[in-house]
Amino acid sequence: MGLIVQKFGGSSVADADRIRNVARIITETYRRGHKVVAVLSAQGDTTDDLIAKAAEINPNASRREMDMLLSTGEQISCSLCAMAIEAMGYPVISLTGWQAGFRTNSAYGDARIKRVDVERVLTELDKNTIVIVTGFQGINKYDDITTLGRGGSDTSAVALAAVLQADLCQIFTDVDGVYTADPRHVTGARMLEEITYDEMLELATLGAQVLHNRSVEMAKRYGVNLEVLSSFSGKPGTKVKEVAKTMEKLHVSGVACDKNVARLAVVGLPDEPGIAFKIFSLMAKENVNVDIILQSIGRHNTKDISFTVGKQDMERAKQALEARKEALGFDHVDVNDAIAKVSIVGAGMIHNPGVAAKMFEALYNAAINIHMIATSEIKISVLVDLSEADRAAQVIHDRFFHEVGVQ
């Protein structure tokens, strides 16, 4: 038959019963004649617990040592799952990320995959062995353990599927598939049968937590056949593909809400050529990802530049700017982390005027103030107060999805 890569998230392997359930899913796929490579995340809140343990010892631990620590979570879940499959009488082996051939750069805590040498995996598959691989991790040129950032197990699975030319990559999670919004926070959210790579990439980047954005980008680049489904329900999930059959019908495919956002405003910059380059080249040197950018119209030979970053990068970005305050010539940096980014995404938006007006009308009717706006061909994002984030997502979703098939 075929080769299937299956990825299971932390909630899917949170305890002994769930690990046995994952072992059952893997072995059922194997019994149907498929070769199986399974990629596992750490159990439940293990990663958060390990971060807390590190903070007790050294709140300023190096990223290298944090990667050394955090990589142990996936090793525990993979070895336990392999033991469960052994107990069921099937041939199985668990491999760490580096044993499975993941070679990365040296950006500890947020490493990028450079290549995957899958000889060991192929050798085991040739023996008809089920292969369990730790997600989220690899090894760099110094033979140091690296991690791929939160959600990196998705990327591990897609990378393996791409290199192995798998017939299917299944991402098992605690929801049935990709929804029009987070069903835990938005009433009436419904599951999509299909979604395009581009739409899924935007939703993942904008805060939808069902898939790691880098995994979607990789799936699109290498044409990986991707499916998001539940490890609990046994129902078909959402297919992520190049062209979805609902593209022409739905102007908007989903609403995303990202609460991990901070806004920095650099106030009183000199109104001169090159100042934006100086600001954002500094952010690049600090490895800070910048999202929404807004520059004011210059007045009295000064201007302001506002931009958003992840909350984890907020202090680093602020300190880097303040260290260069005299050279850049600005007055001060204003920081606000009590905000959220709410977005709509849809491949059909570009050919349907009025979508933005409907979104802004929904927020106006709910008396929700917009701080910043960013648009692309398939997305519109707004910044709102953090306290209004869930309500904003709800009223926007109601405006576009209050009736099935009505946009």
C-alpha cells in the first residue's frame, strides 16, 4: 500500500490511556498494509512544566541549555508509545530527531531544518517496522540538540513526509479539523472540509493554533498531501490542498485571533530617508519577527513608526531600540501588550469588494475600536484591545457565517 506519516499533538498523548489510543490508531493504519512513520509531541503540558523547572534554577538560562532540556519531553512520549505498540505485538522503534536525520541551523529555540537524512528511517521501514520519531527537534553542525519552536512537531512531520514522499501526512489533534474560527472561543464555528495551503498558512500565522505555520509553508512548497483530524473522534478531517472546491463559494474561510501580540511605537523619529531601514534591520539582527507596520505622515520633521511583534520578543525589541536611541534620534518607545490581532482570511476576498466593509461594520456595531489595520490579497487583520479580542472574533464570525452559505 502506501506510506503514511502521522503526527500526534500533546493532548493526544497526555496520559497512558491516550497513548494507548494513539498506539491503536498507528497499528490500525499498519494493519491496513501501510508503512507508518509517527511523529509525537511531548505529553500534555510537559513543555510548560519543563520551562517552569528551568525558571526555578535559572530564569536566564541559555537557549542552548533550554533546548537540551525541552527535547526530553518528546523522547518520553515516543518511548512510551513504542512500548505500548510493543505490548500489542507489533514491530516498532522510537528514534530521536537526530537519529531520524534532522539537521538544523543553530538558532536555539527556533531552529530551521536544513535537511533530513532519512537513511535510518528507510532502513527501519524496509524491515516493516513502525517508526516513531520525536517531533520538534534536531541537531546542528556542532552536534548540539536544537528545537524548532512551539508547534514544531507539525513541521517535523511535514518535513519527513516531503523527504520520504509519503502518500499522506495526517496531523492528529484534539479538534475534528480546521474550523472557521476557534470553536473553544467562538460560538457557531464550523469545520471546513477543505482549505487551500495559502488560506491555512495565513490562518496559522495569524493565530489559529491547529497547525504550525512553517509546516503549512513546507507542505505547499513540496506538495505534501495534508489532513487535519481528531485523534479521538475517528471522523474524516480537513484536507489542506492547493485548490479547494469551496474557493469560489466562500469569500472568507476563517477568523483567527492572536493574543500573543505586542505593539511598539517608536515616537519622534527624524523624517528622513533610510530611517525605516535602520529600525527594521536592527530588529532583523535581533531575530525579531515584525508583523503589522504603520508609519505616520511626517510633521515638523519627525514621524512615528509602529509595529507588532510576538510578546516573547517585546522586551528584546524594546531594549535593542533604546540601546540605539541616540543614534536613531527618536524621543521614546511606547509599548502596549494589552492588544490582540483579529483577522479574516479567504482566497475569494480579492475578487469580492465589500469584504473589508462588512468586517469593519461588525466591529462598529459592537462598539469595538480598531487600533491598526493590515491587508493582503487574502487577509485583513485589525488590532483591538485584548479585553475585546474574543468578542471581536465572535461578531466578525457572526457577520460572515451567521447562515450556512451566506457571505
